[in-house]
Amino acid sequence: MNLILLGPPGAGKGTQAQVLADKHGLVQLSTGEMLRAAVKAGSEIGKKAEAVMKSGGLVSDEIVIGIIADRIEQPDCAKGFILDGFPRTLKQADALGALLDSKGKSLDAVIEIKVDDTILVSRIETRARETLAAGGTVRADDNAEALKTRLMAYYRETAPLIGYYYANRTLQSVDGLAPINEVSAQIESVLQGVAKA
């Protein structure tokens, strides 16, 4: 089963992807995590991505698509994968469709996690405070100002994907403001419907 989770930054896509990965044996493909790993490793792609990520901008299509193309070839993706943070643009969605077609794969569902922007900003600020209180390190882009920049980029670039996947009959929406376990239950309901179709 191959899935995409859509939603603005801080909507809980990563949390839900982890729940789905654990429950269904899928691989969570978070471009953000893959890029952060490249930054930490100091690779050439990581260095290019670092400056863009710190400013709250979006990494180039070529870098992201290359990472995804390589990753879905790995044996652990045989059961399926969850794309978290990709595609971000209509161009990437087209490229992903072509990539999957070329590999004989398809998307089973695109799940939109709907949330309110004001609550998202509050969530990010709370997460940063909790991380600091626990002695952890807060990501450079984990603050209200960077989130607002990322939200503007999301609405400009990524929100059109909602219409794109709706037109392709793969989009389903869930209430991202519900408690985590309720969001998970809503997603499971969507997946059961897909399995029966």
C-alpha cells in the first residue's frame, strides 16, 4: 500500500506516518528527515539543502525527487511506503506519478490532515518549549516565524495538490485537530475503504 499524507507543517503527518508504518509494515519516507540526515552527514546535497531549510524555504525538486527515486527501490519498500512531505508541488506530483508508473507502482490513497493555522502555530511553540524543558535541541525551523514562512509556502505551492488528487479520485480528508488516536482511527477507516474498493 502506497500512501501520501498531505497537510500543512505541524499537522501531525510525521506522527501519523509512524503509526501507519508500525501497524502495516510500511516504510515512512519523510523527505524532511532524509534531508536532515543528509545535512547531518555533511553531504553535498545536505549542504545545499541546509541553507534553504533554515530559512523555511523549499528544497529543489531535483534533490527531493532523486532522494525518493533511490529510496523506493530499497527492499524494505516492497510492502509499501508513506510519503510524508512529498510531493509539495504540482510539478513534483506529476514527476511522482511518472516515477511510480515507470516502476509499475501506484498510489492507493492521498490523505489530507486538515488543521487550523492558529492552532498549528500554538502547537509549534508548545513543542519547542517542551523540547527545551526536556533538555533537547529545537530545530532551527521550529519557531513561529519560520512556521509562518512555511505555511505561506504550503498554501502557495502545496495546497493545489488537494484539488489535483481530488480530481484523480485518490484524496480523502481527516480532522487533524482530533486527538492523535482519533486521527489514526479516521485514517484506518479510509484505508479499509480503499482496501474494499
